[in-house]
Amino acid sequence: ILKDIEWLAAMNPPGAGRNRVDPRVVSLFAAIHMSFPSQSSIDRIYKTILNHKFMSFSEAVQEVASKLPQATLQLQDSIIEALPRTPSKFHYVFNLRDLSRVYQGVWLADPQV
């Protein structure tokens, strides 16, 4: 017997091959809607992360790092525009995971190098 279990679930709206979830199941959960963050919110999140990482770096590196979030967002917008997702190129999907991978690589920077 299982006791004191909490469930957390995530889902997208129905459509594009996704089915509607049965209302009896949905009634067991508290539905919370989160809209996609704005460009300024994403910029602020990544700036905060980079500011923390590069505190021990030189001021020149800190200045470049502060411009990186806006540059990567502009680059992503350019890529999405230049490489649109089509039925024959369905794998052209660019999202926040791609940006996070960029920052994971940047996070590996060493101030001693």
C-alpha cells in the first residue's frame, strides 16, 4: 500500500497529435498554467547565471559575458528565421534547451586560462 505520495505532471494543450486528458484524471490535479517567458525574462535569467559564474574573472570578460545573453537570443531568432521547421525538415526545432546547452559550455570556462 502506498501512502503520502504526491504527483507532479506536465502536459501540453491538446492538438498536433496530443489527445485531451480525461476530465476525471484532470480533476485529481491542481492545474497551473505557465506561459513562455518573455525575451527580457530569459535575458535576465541568463545574465544572473553568468554574472555569478564570472565574478572571479577579469572585468573585460565580465563585460563580454554581460552581452552574451542578448547575443545568443538574437542568434537563436536568426536561426529560427533562417531554418524554419517544415514537414521535410521536422527536426529543425530550436528552443530554450539549445540556449541552455550554450550556457552549459560557457559555464566550463576557467578563470585561470
